[in-house]
Amino acid sequence: MVNINLNVLSKVLNVSLSVTSFALGIIRMIFPSFFDASDLMNYILSAYFIIFGIFLFIASVYITLLINWFGFFETYFGRGLFHFFMASLAFSGWANWAMIIIGSVFILAGVVHMILSVTVSGSPYSSTMDSKNEGMI
């Protein structure tokens, strides 16, 4: 029987999606013709993908400052909603098959995190927070 640590699965999923989002933003800026969008909207969406990819990566490695500012990253439910938001940004480029695939992956990640929010007690950082709070009163 395979024993899967759900916190590790969530962390791997978030890190891979953050790198994908960051790379997608860079690629959209460098090759706007591939995405059939060379207007200002393309560059704004590209900036969103880069910034939110960085946020998701920082939240995955648990930087306390970001978690304090954006508390929704601390729960599976909040992360799931964030993935749905990222999917909505990706689906804004319906003309391209790559954006549809990326949006679908974000939807899948959102569903996984929503399921984890109902089935797992605690936060995605429970093991990280426990190790940091040992010996604290």
C-alpha cells in the first residue's frame, strides 16, 4: 500500500504550478504572437502570471511575511480558490490551446485543494509550523 503525505503532494503541486505560471508569463511577454495577443492586455496578463507565480512559490516554501499578508495561502480552501482565480486568468486566452491546458491544470489543482480542505484537518503548513514552534511557549 502506498502512503502519500498530502502536505508533500500539495507542496509539489504548488511549486510546479508556480514555476509553470512564472514561465508562462515570461513566454507570453517574449512571444506574444504565439498567444495571438500582442496588445496591452497580453503584457498585463503576463505580469499577473509572473507575480502570482512568485507568490505561489513563496507560499509553497512558507515565507512567513507573505503568509501574514495573504492569509488565504494558509488553508487548502484558500489555495484552491487561488488556483481557480489563476485558471480564470488562463482561460482569458481562449484562442490558444496552451492556455486552455494550463487553465485546466489550475482547475484540477483547485479541485484537489478543495477536496483536501474537506478531508484533511489542519493547514498545508502543519508539519512546517510544528517544527518551527517546538520549544515555544
